[in-house]
Amino acid sequence: MAKKTLADVEVAGKRVLMRVDFNVPIKGGRITDDRRIRAALPTIQDVLGRGGKLVLMSHLGRPDGAYDPEGSLKLVGDRLAELLGRPVHLGPNEVVGEAAVKLVDGLRDGGVALLENVRFHPGETMPDKAKKNPDGKLTAEQQARHDALVAGLAELGDLYVNDAFGTCHRKHASMFGVAKAIQKKGGAAVAGFLLEKEIRYLHEAVASPKRPFVAVLGGAKVSDKIKLISNLLGKVDRILVGGAMAYTLLKARGVKVGKSLVEEDQVAEMQGLLAKAGDKILLPCDHVATEDFKAGAPVPVAGVDIPDSLLGMDIGPATVGAFGEVVRAAGTVVWNGPMGVFERAEFAAGTRAVAQAAADATRKGAVTVIGGGDSAAAVEQMGLADAVSHVSTGGGASLTYLEGKTMPPIEVLDDR
């Protein structure tokens, strides 16, 4: 990566303002998956080991610019303290201001503070608000809130580290504005080790893939991945499509899909895409369906057509075999999106089989990158996260990167 990283800067005695992605799932007052916290540990431990004063910031959920106890990072701070074996001091509800300055000023070398959820401050997501305004710009009031947060955060750090790949598709205050503010006062703005790893795997997978290069795409909506498919068509050898998005493509081919989820407004465009793709796109040839999405029992569908009374829920055994054969023979695999409703055991076989095929390919020397979101959750759930090359922490961000879009929070970092 052509950007400077944490390894390129001195941190001893300095206040290191680090954006992490601690947007973890919480249910019943407990963190149900701490993978994103654990993924940031190498960067965090490097700063602490070199005597830096670490100030962490993250979002959690979608509080809309005001304190919400359910969005507090207290549980995250407690878990991080357990993992580090040292105290993690939680910041004030207002995120920035005098109390936050006092907290950071009180840190010793090797000390850790975790600011409260940055989305408690109304200035964090203002760049998103600008898109909704008639002229695409912030109002004076919105700009003032954004600038106040940027200034307040920049006051807390001597240098800035971005280790939050999962949020790098958003130009939020803590992701972009504060990096520029730190640079303006003479500080460095660099990538953390997790961000560096994410970009390295994604870049190498697309820019210089080992052949055959196979993309596996799933999930609910083909409209979410049209640009990704178009961008990958000229680079990959095969694209395997499962999940609900496959039914829109199958309908575009004239296949009967029963009551399956279809984006009717995308069918015509998919016809053009399929004509362009030729034989590069491989679609399901059989299915596991049901009569009722919420409680229906699985019904095998041996052929490609789905009866009118059924809706598809997973790829069938013949498709599992065909997809598995392609994945196991691959040199590079990029996977984004499950093959079915994997949250239910009776419809998880397709996703599990693809995960196992990716693990088998990895053992034979393939580079396998799981693109975050539901795919990452599925691989974790199936105990195969350590059996593939890389599991991304960013679903939306990995899609943005693979689509070839610009990512301002990465571009703003210091060049090497």
C-alpha cells in the first residue's frame, strides 16, 4: 500500500488518536461477537508497547446525533480492558469537550481512553446529510456541527491512525475531517495494521490474482452488486451467484422462480449483463425451497425451475457440487454474500459447502478473501475463519473497494 502506516511514525509520549471499528453486535447486555475488537488488537498493542497515549474512537449502531444508553461503548471498553489486561477509560457522553480533554491529558504513556460513540455527536454523519440536501452541500448549521466535532477530536491527538476499514466508505468526521485537521497542525495521518492488511488482500486479489480467479456473490439484492459484477467481469474467470440475488438473474434467463424474491426493476438490466458475461456467470441449477419463508419446511427442487407455490431459500446439492468444484480449483477466491438463508440450519448447507470449498482451496495454496458482512458471519459461525486467507471486517467497505470506487478516508492518509 502506498500510504504510510503506524510502523512509519514515532508514538512514544504522543497522543495517538485512532479510529477503530468497534461496531459489534450486542444482545441482552452482552457482546455476541467480539471479532472486530480482536482484529484491532495488533495496532492497539503496538501503540501501547511503544509508549503512546492511545485515544480510541468508534461508532456503535446508528444513534442520530444524541446520547442513547443502548449505543454506549461501555461494554466494548470493558471487553477491550479484558483483552488488554489494563484499564480502558471511557469518555464523556458528549464525546468531545472539556471532560474529554481532561481525560486524555490524564493519560500516562501506555494508557488507553475510549471516547464515547462518535455518532452521539450530531457532527459525525453530516457528510451523509449533505447528500440529502437539494444542492448536495451542508447547511451552515450542519457545517458548524461537523467542524465542531472535527476540532474537538483533533484537540485530543498529536497524530491520527485509521484502523477502521469497515467504515472507510463513509466520509464521516472521525474518518476524514479529523485526519485533515491533524495534518493541518503538523501531525501524521497513517493507516493501522488492520487497514493495511485489508487493503493488501483486496488489492492483490483483484490487481494481480492467481488464476483461476473466482468471485462468489450472494445475498438478497442484485441491485447492491451490479457495479461489483460489472467491475469484476473483465478480471475474473468465473462468477458464481447464489442467494436471493440469483433469482433475479434466473428470471432474466427465462427460468421460473416461483415466489422467490425478485427485483423486477432489475430483470431487463440483468438480461443485458448476462449477454455481456457469456459463460462467466454460473447460476444455480437446483434449489432448496419452502412454502413459507418464516416457518416452512425445506422442499428439494431437483431442476432449475421453481414451482409457483415455492420460494427459493438455498442452493441445491447439484449446485453445491458445481460451485464447490469451481472454488476448489481456483487460485484466487473473493466471496461476498451467503448462498441462502444460512441463519436457519435447514437452509445453511449451500453457504457451508462454499465455505468448506474455500478452506480446501486455501490448503492447496489459493488466496481466499471473505468480504465481510454476512459472509464473514457465516464463516465464523461454521468455524472456518482461520481456514481461509483473510476475513474482512468490512462488508460495505469491501464492496466499495472491489467496485473500484474512491475511498476518501484512505486517500487522505499520508503518502509513503
